[in-house]
Amino acid sequence: MNWLLSPTNVLKLGGAVLLALGLIGVTGITNNISFFNLDTGENVAHLALGVVGLGAGFGIKNTELHRWLVAFIALSGLATGIYGFLLPAGDFMHPNFFGITNLENPADNLLHLIVGIWAAAAAYVNKQPAEAMTPRMAA
């Protein structure tokens, strides 16, 4: 399970999940789920962040940069999750998160907090080099 706390793997796995979530959101599958409704602003953010996460995780070899990117994800995930609980309800015409999207759904806010905690653990708690945490195939 240590590989889940590798900053590189957070970027790769998190990027893949965000890209998938953005693609699912664009299809409209989540539009009728009241506790987890993804609007256009969230879908665009998830798609963009997914591509950036995958690009950084697979395309950049600097593991210290990975750690800093994951630290930023931790701070933004925690801040977005907490802020989402404080926002008044928004609607399609009046998004409540800086006029971009709606973040009042408890499931969405909890997900942001969980991602923030996971990223914080990967960036701050586990100080092993990212390469040392990659699972190895037995010879």
C-alpha cells in the first residue's frame, strides 16, 4: 500500500481518476444524482486537472517536482472541500464557487477533503523517494 503514497503515483492515479470523472460528467450520467451532480465547470476542471496530472506523472521525471505538485493538490483539495461546506446553495445560472461551478454537494466536498488528505500524506508524511515506492515485479 506504500505505493499509494508516492507523489508520482498520486499524479498518475489521481490524473486517471479525474480524467475519467470529467469524461463521465460530460456524458451527463451524473446529472440526475442529487448527492453527486457534476456541472460543466467541474467537468472542465476535472478534465484539465486529469490531463495535467497524467502529463506530470508520466512525462516529468523530477520526483521532487512531483512532491511539490502533490503538496499543491493537498492544499487546494483541503481548501476546496472546506470552502464547499461553507457555500450557500447555487444553481445553474448562479454558480456558488467564484461564479464557475457549484460545490454545495456533501459528497463532492468530502471527495475533495479525501483527495486533500491523501495528497498531504503523499507529499508531507512519506519522505521516501518516489522511485523507492514503486512496486517491483519479482524476477
